[in-house]
Amino acid sequence: MIDIILDHYNYWIVIFLMMSGFYTVISQGNLIKKIAGINIFQTSVFLLYISIGYVDDGTPPIIAEGYTTYANPLPHVLILTAIVVGVSTTALGLALVIRIKEAYSTIEEDEIHDKDKSL
Amino acid sequence: MIDTLIDITLLAFLTITAIAIIRINNLFVIIMLFGIFSLHSAGLFVVMDAADVAFTEAAVGAGIATVLMLGTLALTREHEEKKVAHRTRLPLLVVLITTIALVYGTYDIPSFGDPAAPAQQHVKPRYIDHSIEETGVANTVTAVLASYRGYDTLGEVTVIFTAGIGVMLLIGGRLLRRNRREDDE
């Protein structure tokens, strides 16, 4: 039992973080808060990938004499790309929020729905 | 041992930050907490031997994303999330089911840091053994990013370009529209 916890606690906490971001996205009405939630979800997914690349007693994958155990470089590369793409999508999402504020003069989801219905 | 201790401490900080973000209504506080969340995860990347990812996360995730959100806050002039009685039961149920499915899935993942895991047995030895003679770069992450998967990185530039165009299309005319409105008045 202890073994299972020690082997997997990292994944479980990362899953908890992921789900807290997910919960923020689907339960909160404020659009800026939703985007913060998406970002938390995203960062947690990065943590999950990096966890999979981690090796016990390893070093960062920079080849040097005297070291033989390196972390897996492939997840690192994928996540580097994902971080930058994540910021691009965040920027686009925030631009949409500004545009919505301009058109509806609110960034609360239910008020936007109400205005849509009253048209 | 010390690695595990730092790992658990940072994960605990991340958990507290995530819960605080759900519960707090002040948008400025939420954004700052998100910056803290990113910075802690950058620390966690260092512990998990991903130095390059940690740099990028600290600069881009904690830096640029936070600044972008603060800019949005300034432009929308919204500071407080309205306290509405949201339906929390259905989201909670969805999240709970997803959590159970994901945790069930982790039983098939090899244990954390296992050197015999399939992820460590394939592709990786090829990169570690041959990247220096093939690319001449000691940092394997750089070698893969710029050489083996150079096209991916090129695609990434395209994504940033597209996002930039999108942002300009959405809010680029903002100033123009405001001036016109003032002229009309």
C-alpha cells in the first residue's frame, strides 16, 4: 500500500491540480477566472509529462563526462513547445475577453446569456 | 531523499494555490496567485531535472501570461468577480468522475522515476548516445528542439504568428473605434 502511494503520489497530486483547474473552468462564471483555470489545467499537464520523463538519481539531459543517467529529453522538448503555444492561446482568449467586454460591457457568463436572450 | 522532500513541499504549495484560486473572488489576487502557481511549477521542473522547461515556464508562463492577464484586467476594468450562486453540483460530479478515471489510469503507469519504464527505454537512448556526434550540441533538449524536431519549432513560430494576427484583429481596432465614438459625441 505504502509502495503504491510512494510510486504514484506525484501523478495523483498533479491530477488533483488538473481537476482544480478544470473545476474552475466549468463552475465559475467570470471569463478571466476561467482563463486562469485553463492555464492551471495546462501547467498541470506539463507537470504530468515532465513526471513521466523523470528518472531516479538522474541529471538534466546535458551530456557531460562522469554522468550516465539522464532524464528523458523528449517530454522536455514537447513541453517547451506546449508552453509557448499555451501562452499564444491565452493571449487570444484574453483578447476575446476584452472584445466581449466591449460588446456586452460585462465579463460574467450569465449576464452575457441574459443579454443574448433579451435581444 | 531531499529531492522527494522538496518535491512534496512544492506540490503542497501548488495544491494550496490551486484551492485558493477556486475560492477567492478578487481577480487581481487570482492573477497573482496564478503567477505564483507558475513559479512553483518552474521550481518543480528543476527538481524533476527539466532545466530548460523551468526557464521557459518561469519566463513565459509566470512572466508573460501573468502580464497579459493583468493587461486584460486593466483594459476591462473588472476587479471583483460577482458572487453568484453558481450551480456547483454538476461540475463537481463531472470533476469527480474524471478524477476517478484518471487515478485509475495511473495504476498502469510505471512508478515515478522508474529507470525501467518504457518511456526511458525507447527513443531516449538514441538521443543521448548519438546527439553529440550528429549535432555537436551537449544539451540534448536543444539538439532535439532545433535539429531533430526543427520542423516542430518552425510550426510553433507559425502558431505564435497566427495568435498575434488573431489578437490584432480582435482588439487592434479598439483605439480607432474609441476615437470615432468620441468624435461622434
